Amino acid sequence: MRAGPATTALLISDSMSKDEFILRTEGLYKAYRMGATKVSVLKGINLAVRKGEFLAIVGASGSGKSTLLHILGALDRPDKGVVRFEGRDLSRLGAGELNRFRNKMVGFVFQFYHLLDELTVLENVFLPAMVSKGVVGWLACRRLAKRRARELLVQLDLDERAGHKPYQLSGGERQRVAIGRALMNEPRLLLADEPTGNLDSATGNAILNVFGELNRAGQTIVMVTHDERIAQIAGRIITLADGKIS
Amino acid sequence: MYKIILSFRYLFKKRISYLAFLAVALCVFIVVVVMTVMTGLVTDFKQKNHSFVGDCVVGTESLVGFTYYEDFIRILDKEDFVESVSPVIKSYALISRVGSERSYGVEIMGIDAVRHSGATGFGKTLHHRKDDVSKAFEPVYDLEKIGCVLGIDLTLERDAKSRYLYEASPAEIAYSVSCFPLTAKGALAKAAAGLVNTKTFYYSDTSHSGLARVDGSTVYLPFDQAQLLCGMAGPFKRVSWLHIKFKPDIKLEAGCEKITSLWQRFAQERKAELLDRVTVQSWKDYRRELIAGVEKEQTMLIVMFALVGITTVFIVFVVFYMIISHKSKDIGILKSVGVSNGNIVTLFSGFAFLVGVLGSAIGAVGGWRFLVHINQIEDWLFEHFKFQLWDRTIYAIGDIPNAIDLKVLAGIILSAIVVCLIGALLPSWQAARSKPVETLQVSQL
């Protein structure tokens, strides 16, 4: 990824809260029903993430790390406990506020990219900007949004693929498109769920380098992985085992 | 904006979407074709009945008829809302070709051809004397002879395609018409002297009203001749019906109400015995028995199509359920970037709307093109497979009606779009309520 002063200016949010922690959890519990059985996945998670931090959550398959990530990003609700984002309790947000939170405050990068097959690379990247506007609002700001999306693609070495569809890209390219989409609205927090899980080691390393550069530019990142070697790129590593942080 | 983009992309990029709008197109096509043909037949049938009767009839079903009709006609002629009045003798007779021993029963209508053409569409039904109705009862081969006009099915043969074989001029055929004249009391007038009145008439023209029963059993005779045959002449002349046509700007119900009030006043003043059997009816009421059956068929057809509509909703529901189920990953992605449940429903409703619009357009255009060529298609089928939609020897139908009513078409298209929206509603709502974590889990892929 080509990074520079412009990247820093684009990536760092210019309205920081006074609290040094961007994200806190207190006593998170989550269980799933599997037939007649209830499986506890999270058993009292207390976590704090600083602004600008790169946190890796490591755990074996089924340890609850993806569940934790989904709860941090308001894609799921805990059974018990509190998640505070910049001091605000997410459970007190209404449906509309949660949608705005997911659109503006958080960017998700998934293991399987999860791009929309019917949209081009450029459209996938500026999708979050389109979602936050109505038709008239989008027509007014689309030039700006498309410019930002193109800049992100340039930074992610994908400028020549702007008009392609996801099925025409390699795994690494698709993941970079997903990163571009996650960064489109300059989110305060980037959440990555096994971002290299579906990539070969060389491509995976390239993606990790992207995360590294983003973090050096000030982006707060929480990454989930089962591979401790991948977690080494992070500034802090926590291990999740049996639903608890060890 | 993403909803519009995705709706269009889902429509044209996903093959399963083709199933949806082809299903809609097929349903619209069927409804357009069947409704056009059925509505055309019903409208045609009603128009023919209206043309046969005129706007209003005053008279009695009794074979005895009623008196003082000439006085009432004078009253009607003075009214500014009445355009024309035609007195008609209606009775039954036996008819046989002179020289043949075979006779058959017919309904005779004694009319003044010119007056009757003014009050009804009689003149337009003639073949040889269409341009000069006054000569309807003058056979071209001998103008001195007294003519009779026969229903077309009584005289003409049909070809293999059930089309009538018209002659260049009427054949010289004499018919013997025998009637039982009745007194004003309803008794046989000639009880002591042979019972029947018989007279010879000469075939002068055919009448093609388009009504099977009329064309197969009606013989028109000159008014005064029919009056004599039926025993309705004499010092107190009688008639069966007065057929009335209103001026163009007069509404049917209003006109009939005025005629009713005129007749009630007239009957009250005269106080004659036969007048209390006389009724005033609009053409719709007069032909109610025949029209009601056809209208009932049309109503049943609409009900059946409503059931087809319900089936279509179900088909569309199933197709949309399949499409939206395949889109669960997309829904999870959209929710992860902040799309609300309502917008998910709007997205798929927009998609359903496009399916409805595209399917309706294809179905409507296909139906229109089919209807334009429907008669040629039937001709081709008859030539190669001897197939006719309606056997013309049984049904009094000419060409199959194919004029599309734009209001009906608009209603069908609107209904198709509504059906699509209804069919997509439940799957959209279920999809919107799904949790993004469930659709985005690795195990879901």
C-alpha cells in the first residue's frame, strides 16, 4: 500500500474524544442455544482498547473470538454486560443509531471478504457512503465519495481494478477491496475477523502489512486470529480461552 | 441510491430473476388475452341486443297485444327526447317453402322497415337492401310481390370455415306462413273456420343480427300483413310492442322513467282492459334473461382470475423466497455497513416492483401482438388441424374480439405489480429481520 502524509490526513480522525480508551467491555456474557443445549461462548469478558492501538485477540476455533468481535461492532448483542464505545453504552442505542454506528464509526473486514458480487470494485468501496445518504444526498456528494474511493484504491494498489467485479479478483485483491470499504467513512475503529484466514501466506503477509501501515497512521484496529504468528504484528495480544481472557 | 443500483443488478444479472418476471409475463399475457376476448364477446353480445331492441320497449308478452298504440305513438312523437318509435307485431307461425311438405315453427315480427330501422339497428342487419331499407319487403326479382326477410340461419349455408355463403341476389323462393289469429280476449279468432290464417310471402332479404336465436328463428313480415295474419287488425287494432329510440344525449334510465310516467298517465286515461298487461322496460331489462347469463360468465371468469391471481402471488412468493434466500450473504454485508431493516425491505420491494413492471410489459406486449393476429392464428389452426375456438355453426360469433381496453390493461398491469409486491413482502421482511452474524458466519458459506 502506498502511504504518505495524505494517507495520514485521510485516516486519522480529527475529532478525538478526551477518553484514551475508544472501546471498553464490562462483564460480557454470550451463549447460544444448540438444540436443547445452551453453549456459553463468552463468560465475563472485560476488555479495554486504546485509541490508535492495534490489538490482536488470539484463540482456538470455538473460543468465542469472532463472537466477541461481532459484539464489539454491534453486529450482535451480549446476553449480559456492557460495551462502551467512546463512553457510550451500545445497548442503549436505538436501531437507527446502531445502523449509523456501523456505518460511520466501525469498519469490518471479514475472513471471506463479503463483497457484493453485483457491484464493481469501486462501488463496493463507496457502498458505506451511499448507504448513509438518500438519493438526493448521494447525487450531491457522489463526486466527493468517488474521489475518496479512488484514492483508497490507489493506496491499496487497486486503482486499475476499479471497474472489475469481485469474481475477477484474486483473494488478496478482494480482501484489499474489503479493507477499502471498511475505511471509506473514516471509521474510528477497524475490526478484522481472521483477515488472512482465506489467503496464502504471501498474500496474507501483504494484508498484514496494510494493517500495520494503517495502524502507524493512527487507525485503531482490533484483529481476531487463531494464528499466534499473525498476531505478532499487533501491538498487544490477548488470548481467549474457554470464553475468558487468559 | 444503492437500492436502485442493486435492484437493477439483481434483475438483470441473476438468472433466477428471469423466472420471476417470466412468471409474471405469462400470467399477464393470459389475463390480457382472455379478458379481452371475453369482455369483447360480452360487449359485442350486449351491443347486438341493444341494436336489436332499441333503447326502450313498451308492450306485452301476451300474444293478444294491446290497443290504442297509435294514440300513444302520437304522444311519443311529440316528445323531444324520443327520436323514433316502431310498432311491432310479435307472434309465432308455421313456415314452409311452397312446394315442400316440411314446415317448421318460427317467430314472426311484423314491422314497418323504415320506422323499425329508425328505432333499432334492423337496417344494418340486411344484406341486399342495406342501402334502401324502404324496399326491404320488395323482392328484386318481382317488386310487386310481398316480401319477407328471414334470419340468416334460416336461409344461407356456411362454408368449411363457417362463413356464410351470400348470394349476389335473393333466390326466388315463396314461403307459406300460417298463423293462429287471436281475439282481444285471447280466444282463437277462427275457431269455427279452419283456425289458421295463411299467406304466401316471397324471400326478399336476409337479416344478420348476430344473435343466434334471432337469426335462426325470426321471419320479418310487413307490419300490416302480420297484423292481419295474427288477427290484430280490425276496428281496435292491436300491436305487441313499441320499440323506442331516445335522442343521443338522453340517459337510458331517465328516458325509461319518462316513458313509464307517460304510459301510466295514458293507461289511466284510457282504462282499457288490455293496457294493464303492458310494461315499460329498458333494453337491458327486456333482454335480461339472455344478458344475465353472459354477465354471470364474465363475473365467474373474474372470480376465477382472482383465484389465478392468488396462485400467482404464491408462485411469485416462492420465486422471491428462493431469490432472497440466495441473497442472505448480501443482506448480512449491507447490515454490517449500516443498512436498516426498513431499507432491506425497500431494496427487495424495489426489486419486486421492477420484476412486476418488466414482467407486465412483456406480458402486455405479447398479449397485444397475439390478439392482433388471433384471427389469423385461428384460421391457420382451422386450415391445418380443423380447430376453431368457437364452432361458428353453434355460436353466433364472427371474428374473435381483439380490441384491448386500455383501462382494463392498466388494471391488469397494476394488479401484476401489486401481486409482485405482496409476493415479495414476507420474504423481504424475514430477510430484513435476520441477524447479520447468522448470515455472515463462515459456516453459512
